[in-house]
Amino acid sequence: MGKPHVLAIPYPAQGHVIPFMELMQCLANQGFRITFVNTDFNHKRVINALSEEDNVGDMIRLVSIPDGLDPSEDRNELGILSEAIFRVMPEKLQELIEKTNAADDMAITCIIADASMGWAVEVARKMGIKRAVFCPASAAVYATCFSVQKLIDDGIINNNGTPIKNQMIQLSPTMPPMNTSQFGWACIGDLTTQKQIFDLTVKCNEFITFADWIVSSSSYELESAAFTLFPNILPIGPLLASNRLGKQSGYFWPEDKTCLSWLDEQPPRSVIYVAFGSFTVFDRTQFQELALGLELTKRPFLWVVRPDITVELGDSYPEGFDDRVSIRGRMVGWAPQQKVLSHPSVACFLSHCGWNSTMEGVGNGVPFLCWPYFADQFLNQSYICDVWNVGLGLDKDKRGIITRSEINNKVEQLLDDKTFKARALHLKEKVVNNVREGGRSHKNFSNFIEWMK
């Protein structure tokens, strides 16, 4: 009998691939054989971004299948991407499994599918393979998705997922209130895209009922109400490379590690770390206000500026900005985020509030300034600001712009009030204890591993 062999299939977006890779590295350390399935398009990006010291390829077999789009098509059009995935990937996944299983002693014993790739559960069921679902976003997001039929029955949304009216609701008396305009599917793109994502959610809900396990990259302490509402979702997180003293992998862009030595030169708790994940895009006006806001703080800052963060990056920085901030400002294309957030010189995290970034900030006791862009990020902001009280939101002006003075004022407010840091450190302690031996997430994870073995 060979090692248990897990096949992992994340939704093809950066915020899904990274936590899946964390989970697979944990399993590889437990002696599992791992096959990690990216789309052809993302597989190339992950391979290109791996550095020489990455040993992912030794522990995890990286393979790929087509996503159904032409190489030139825009993968940020999530509705079109999701429809193409449904059309093409199930058959391609089955072919890959059959080919893998034909090799001696290589048969796949369990498939772990992203909650947004529920069709893979159906492929596993048809092939008689054990199946689990991994939820890389917050449990509250999946609680909302799994409540779709109830939301329709209660007249909160129509059959297309469109909110009947803009209102605040609670899924349960202890869940944080959420605005109906900020359901995960209702704040992505135009109405057509929203319907495509909603339809995907409904289909995935059906398939997920056939999963043997549903595990979440969260912890009971962070979201007790969501786990009480859906006790079949089991928290095993947060999964951070720092928990296993390992290295994060699965990036779509090469990391600029030189920023770590730059951080070494900065005073303790002085640096504003600014990063907006893989999707956020700014127009020129907003990008310039952000730059000028960081300049106005007169504090050191490390700013992750993706090559595609603005439509017209070439000359998007305000005139003379580079020269004026050259001593205390550092801009990089992509950063080793967990290492940055655990660095003693970092004072706060100006973030889009993606769930991975949220967990990495919480797991390192860093207070937040919240600037959500789309999807689940608004709900994550309400956790950060209203439930855990470890951050502040940024307000837009009449034009819909977050101004330089708003940025400067909120930085001052956050860093002058020492209770934000104190609460962040307290939350970190609770969360880190969860993944240690004896913690609830650790026990759930151990039981999950035993089941797969």
C-alpha cells in the first residue's frame, strides 16, 4: 500500500491558490503524496514565480489542465471564467485522474476541491474517490452561500441573486450584520457577471452536499457564530506558513525579497505596509491620492504596486513622488507578505481585506486600515472593524475617492490609539493557540488527516 494520495484543485485565483498550497504543504509534511492542479494559465505563472530555494516541486507534484479560455482572454472576467471552467474542466480532471491512477502505486485516494469548484466533488463521487471541500475564504461567506435558498424564501434576494432592496440583514442573531449589496456575488462586476457567479454558487451548493468533509481556513474564535450556524464546516486554520515554520508558495508574481533587508533598517513598529492583493485596480486619480496620502503621513511605508494595479501605470505616480519619498518609501511589485507582516518594524497593514491577508495580519497581531475592493472583502472589513475591533475603515468623499487627508488622518488615529495594537496582539494569541496542539483547529485537522489516511 503506497502513501495516501491527495489531489487538490483550487479555484484559479491568487487568493485561492495560496491557502490551498498552505494546506497541501501541511499534508505533505504529514507524509501524503500531493498532486496540485492549477489551470494551464496559472500553472505557468506559479512555475515562473518559484525561486531557486523553493522546494515545492520536491514535495508537491504541480500539474495543470485547461480552463476553457483562449490564452488572450481576460481571466479577471470572473463570470466568463467560471462558465468556461464548468464547461471544460470536469472532463479534463477526470482524464487526469484516470491517467494518474493508471500509474503503478499512484492511485488518488482523496480529492480536496475548492468550495467554488464544487463540480470536482461530483467527479470524485462518480469515480468512487473520497472527497472533501476546502473553504479558503471566511466561514461567514460560505454561510451566506449555503443560505441562498433561505434568502430567496425570505424575500431578501430574487432567483437571480439580486437583492430585492438594499438593507442590513443578519443570518443569525449572533452573526455580524451585512448589507445585501455586499453579498459575495452581488459586488462583482455588472449584473451579467453577478448572475453568472450566483449561478455558480447555486450549482456548487448542490455538489458540496456530496462531500464527506468541509474544512475552513478560519478558526472558531474568529467566527463562532458562523460555525454554530453551519456546524458541518470545520475550522482547521488559520493556515499560515509561520505556523509550520515553512515558506509560502503559489504566488503568481515573483517576490521581491530585498524589501526584507529594507525593513531591517526601519525602527520597530514604524512602517505602514500597503498591499491590495491580486485583483484590486485603481484609476489614476485614486492611485495618486493614495501615493500622496502615504507621503503626507511622513512615516516609512512599504507599498506593493502590482504591474497591473492601474490601467496606466507608466506615469501614474505624482510628479516628483519617487524623489520626495526615496528615503522612507519602498515600492515593490510583489512581497513575501507573511514575512513582511511578522517583521517587528511593521506598524499597520493598509489592506484590501482579502481573507488570506486578513488571516496573515491577525496571525501576526498587526492592526488594519481597511480598503475593500469587491466580493467578500466588505464582510471581512466588518469583522476587522466591528467584531474584532482591530482596525479602521477608510471613507470615500462625494466623488467616491479616498483622499490623501483621509488616509493620513486614519493612519494617525490607528497608530496613536494603542488599544488597537493591544487587541490585535490579544486576538493573535487566541488564534495561534487554536492551531497548536490541544487547540480546536489542531484537533479538527488531526481528525481530518486520520480520515484521509
